[in-house]
Amino acid sequence: MLELKEVTKKFGDKTILDHVDLTVEDGKILCIVGQSGGGKTTLLRCISGLEQIDSGQILVDGVAFDPYVNSTNDAVIGVVFQEYNLFPHLTVLQNVMLAPTMVLKKDKKK
């Protein structure tokens, strides 16, 4: 289960996420919709560790987790953004395998 508690993210004086609470149970699908500039992408970037939250807490299965500094790779969160860019010289499978092999150092056979 993924939980966000009081998550806040600011860029300068502009508050993008203001004390956001969210719970996503295992096996559930969540759609995030809203107006342009509403913080959807920032929320996903914070959850996946591409941005560091300013305050609040992210929990995975009830345990505090900071995806921004995760170095153990034991609790990884992945996000597929709507404007994906595949490498045209690679097959779909090769594109999908890039992150696990390059970032997580997984064997290609796995």
C-alpha cells in the first residue's frame, strides 16, 4: 500500500502540493485528473523520487520511504508519463528493459 501524509511541495514561493493525503491500496488503480498546472505531474514526480518533497511523509506498506534518496532498490515506485519518448532504434522490449537493467542493475534474462 502506498500512503502520502501531509505531503507538501513548493517551487520558490509557489505551493504546488499543499498537505496532500493519499492512500492507494495494493492491486488498485488510481487515475489522477485535473486542470493543467494543478500539480498532477509534480505529485507523480515526488512519488517516483524525481522531485524531493518539502514536508510530509511517503509510506510503502506502512514503512516510511523516501524515493528521492532510495539506494536499496527494495521498494521501487515507477511512473509512466503521458508524454513518453521511446528510443526509435530500440524495440519495445529493449525500451522497457532499459530502466531495470541500467538503473536497478538487473540481469537481462530476468
